Amino acid sequence: MATPHYLLANPFAGQNIGHLRLAVVGDSGVGKTSFARQFVETLPEVLSHDWAPIKPDDDDNDDDDDDYVRTEALTEKFASTMKEIPWDNMDADDEVPANNLVFLDTPGYGSVVDARTNFNLFMNYVSQTFEQKNSRISPFIEVSNNELMRSLVTGVGAHKFIDVCFYLILHRLKPTDVEFMRLISEKANVVPIIAKVDTQSEQEVHELKAHVLKTLKEQGVSIYTFRIDYDRLIQMAEKGQSGGPPFAVSTVQPKPVTEHPDDQIPFKHAANELPMLRKLVLETQITNIRQFTVKKFINWRGKQQPQQQQQQQQSYYMQQPLIR
């Protein structure tokens, strides 16, 4: 892990965020790493993080520049919005950064010949978090869904499930995007993001938002809608109203516009909705998001449970000594 970069912030801020795990997925070159870094590094509540700092001269850079570094493997990045006594030394007097906000950066599916190769890396990671938690639940003790919900929806790090998966879309929605979002939605809350909106006109972004929503609805893909139904989201997109997915995000800092011809913008940019997205995920909707995350685990466990219980019980009895 890189050396944390400490920021000046209120040391008591961010307690309500608790432990949360986020992921960013999409094609190569859509700006996944920049999105994740901006989401964390410009968050006022962050006390420390291990992302590389944003350089002042990086504002003009995009993924096509020479400085672009492709993400080749799943990478966990940690940030802290609170401090805590280390679990392995409860007698310690000094609190340490909690690393309570985890962002999983993923390689783009377009960087390899078979798109499923990198996508399966992510899905295997998500599946393993379910399997690891399920393996710690005794097959000999009946645990109700309500008990699981109460014990896992806590925000204190009771599991390592991905709470939100931000799926980045650039300029157009591809069939691969639709299918991947469908698969992810079975185990994580999918939030589609329209990336690099500084390269698109406001009208283009509104049309793309509506197209994404209509396609996902027609294809029966379940995304996290922030408690707004699909039809209402489509109406909002067509009217250019913000407040729901897909969120329009730009990671480029706006420049002051002068009367110089080079500073004249040929079209009106869509508004950057990253601040709104963060507020919804980290404040307004955080409890509901956690509940939906655990619900996905419970649904998955319900499908696995009969077969797993039988296997675990057989393994247990095979290990017992024979009594003659």
C-alpha cells in the first residue's frame, strides 16, 4: 500500500459513512481510475487515502494522453473518513485511520481480446466475498434472513461485499455493457455513470441518459435507482432533470472562460453531477444501499444453501471417529 496522503479535514467528520466498499467497472479508456480518484480525493470528509495525488497539470489530461497508465489488475484503494483503535491492539491509546472507504479499481474489458477475461476477474472477486461470508455461517444453526439483515447492515465492516458498482459508459451504450450490468446486478448495486461529459453537449448527454434507461428497462436489467422507478427516471432524463442515474460525471476541472477565441466552447457542457452522486451514496441513501447489498447476499445464499448444507454436514460426519 502506498504511503497515505493526509489532508486537512475535521477529525470528527465522516463518522456516519462507516465502512463502505465501492467498485468502478467499464470499458478501457472510459476514465474509471480518474473517476474513482476524484470521488475520493476531493471528498472533504476524507482524512487520509492512498491514491496518488492529483497534480495541478493533470487537469488537462485524459486517458489518451501519454501519462495514461492502464489498470492491469484488480486494485483496492483505501481511504479513511474516521479513526479507530486498531483491532489487533485494543490497549493502544492512539487511534489510526480506519481505511473504511474501499474503492476497487478494475481493468477495462476492452484491453484484452476476450472481454469476459477481465470482467470475470471482477465477478470472481465479488463471488468470493459472498462465499467467504457464507462459509463463516454454521450449517448446523438456523439463521433467519432478518437476523442476517440485522447483523450485516451495520456499517462497521461486517462483510466485504461490494456495496455500489459504478458502471462507466462513454458516448454510447454497448451490448456488452448491458449484459455485464445484468450479471453484476445479481450481486451488487449497479449505478450507471455517463463519463467524460465535458466532451459531450448537454443535449447529447440527456439523450444518452434516456437511451440507457430505456434499454436497461427493456432488457430487464436491475440497477440501483435511488428509490425512483424507471419511468420516472426516463422522464427526468428527457427533461434534463438531475437526481437519478445515469449520473453525468466529468473528472476535468472547469477552466475560467475568457474572450480569447481558443477559450470559446462550441457547445454547452452537461453539469457535473459527481457532488450530487457522492451525497446520495454516502449520506442520503447509504442505509438503503446497505440493505439492498445484504438482500442480494441473502437471495444468493438461499439458492446455494440446501446443497452447501448437505456438503458441509457430510464433510463433518466423515471427519468423526467411527464408534464400534
